[in-house]
Amino acid sequence: MSEPMVRILILGTGDWAAAHVANYAKIAGCRVVAGVDADAARAESFCAAHGIPRAFDSLDAAIAWGEFDAVSNVTPDPTHHPTTMKLIAAGKHMFCEKPLAPRHDLALEMTQAVEAAGLVGMVNLTYRNVPGLQEARRMIEAGAVGEVRHVEASYRQSWLVGNHWGEWHSNARWLWRLSSEHGSKGVLGDIGIHILDFATYATGLEPVSLQARLKTFPKAPGDQIGAYRLDANDSAVMSLELENGALGIIHASRYMTGYGNALRLHVFGDAGALELEYSHETTLLRVCDGAKVHDLAWRGIICPSVKTNWEHFVEAARARKGREPSFRRATALQKVLDACFEPESQAALALPGSA
């Protein structure tokens, strides 16, 4: 007998929703059956453009209709919690964009609810789709670098410097990311969660302590553009101790000039080292291991293809069995991010000669 069709609803029809539809279209055994957006005209236009048969202007109306099994939640960040809780209560499997919630306590509530209901709850940490990351994790688990001693990781963007993605000064798509009043947690919440997952997933090591510095730079007169107060952090640095005692530096910024969207990871162990560089254009994984540590010689690694998060979600929804990256994983990441905003993590050190 053929496997049951997984019927998917797209919640939120903004810019990133099209990527969800495109990825589901590549997967056999699933079908996008409806779209929901508070803007009725946008919902209708989106569904018409993508051949989606039903459009709704409220989540309640879609739930009352009910002819779907699973949901891609592509709503704005502050909306993830209330909408997801409604859908869990309605018995729907959830694939939520990151961050799962704006605070750890809300993310934990979502995790406990989806687990208690026996439903699938996954979060779209998109860089899990990178073959190089999956191969790096496999190699580290297999002992390629020995015991991890030091980790460096960075997420590099520069759209506050260059106009390669458009003029941020006049585009709400970018301005909201700079304003806490519009739900932004700054670069830390936007892309810091990705690089934190990138580093800790690859190494299999979680943080046990951290210090963090967040910085917001002046970008406009009075730090205001229209309705947007530009107060969210632009650069973030985390100094971590990992559970095996290794130290790590993780940083993210929108001022890393010359880089559009690039992630870098360096893992150094007592028997070798591994480097991963990823952008939308290129992926490079290389290792220095074995006798080559004495020659400082590196070799490139060919990485096999991997399934996407969307594929894993469809399979998980069909089997009613959770897969990674899970709500619980995203909740653990949120706990680390929340700690970065605590006052004691921001304390400046007294430098020699300072007052």
C-alpha cells in the first residue's frame, strides 16, 4: 500500500514562505493544501501564484476547516508561540521557523505541549541542510580531531554596509530586524542562533558557561527611521566553555564587510583540526589529522548529499515520530541566547590603565 499523503498548511505568506512551498514540491508524498495570512489579499495572491487550492485570512478559520496534517509556521518571530500553541491543541504536526519563541520559557512551553500531544515538533535550523556540517559532525564523532580543545565560529553578513540585498534604510524587510519594538532580538536572535547551532551540533558539545557582549552601532539620526527605533544589537560575541572543558568563541555581525552570508567553523583538537567554510556559493571542508599535524598539511573532504529539514519533517509527520532539529533542541539554544542578554554577561572588564 502507498504511504499516506501529508497535507501541509503554510502559515504566513511573506518572503520566506515561497522557499517552504518550493521545498515541499520536491518531496513525494506531501502536498501544500492551504495558506494563511492575516492579510487576505496577500494570502490569496500567494496561493494563486503557487497553485495552492485554499487561502484563509485567519488561523481560526483554517483550524475550523481542518483538512491538513502538518504546518509550516513562517509567521513573524513573536507570533510563533501563540499560533503554534493553537495548532498543537488542534492536533497538527509543526515545522516552525527559528527562533522557536522569543524567550526560553515560551519555547519550553511549546516543547512540552508538542511532546505531551505525541506530535512532531521541528524547527527549521536551515544550515543542518549543509552536507559539510553533517560530514564535519560525523568526522568529529569518529575521532578525526581527537578531544576538542578550542572552537571558533562566525556568521558573517554586511547588509548594513553594502546594498547587495537592497537599501536597508527604506525597506521594512530589513528595518524590523534592527528594532526590538518590532520583535527583533538583533543579530544574535536572527543569525546568532544559526551559528550557535552550527558549532555545537558539529562538535556534539553544549555550553556550560558563557560571557557575551552585544553592540548596537549608530546608523541614523536619533537612531530612528520612521516607526523603527534602531536599538537591536548589530554585533554579538560569545565566549563559551563547553561541557568537556573546551573553550569557544562564537560571533555574528552585520558589519563583516565583504561577506554576504557566510558561516565559518574551526574545530581544534588534541589530534587534529577541521575547518568548514560555507556560503550560498561555496562549501569547503578540510582536515589536518594523523601524521599531517606535524607537517601542518590539510586535505579537502568530499561531502555526500544529505536530506533537507523539509524531507525529514514530512517523513517524521508521516511516522508521527520526531526528528532533529527538534523543538527541544531549539529550546536549549534559546536558553543560551537568553543568557546573553543578562546584565552580568555584558559586564565590561577593567583594562590595565583604565579608570
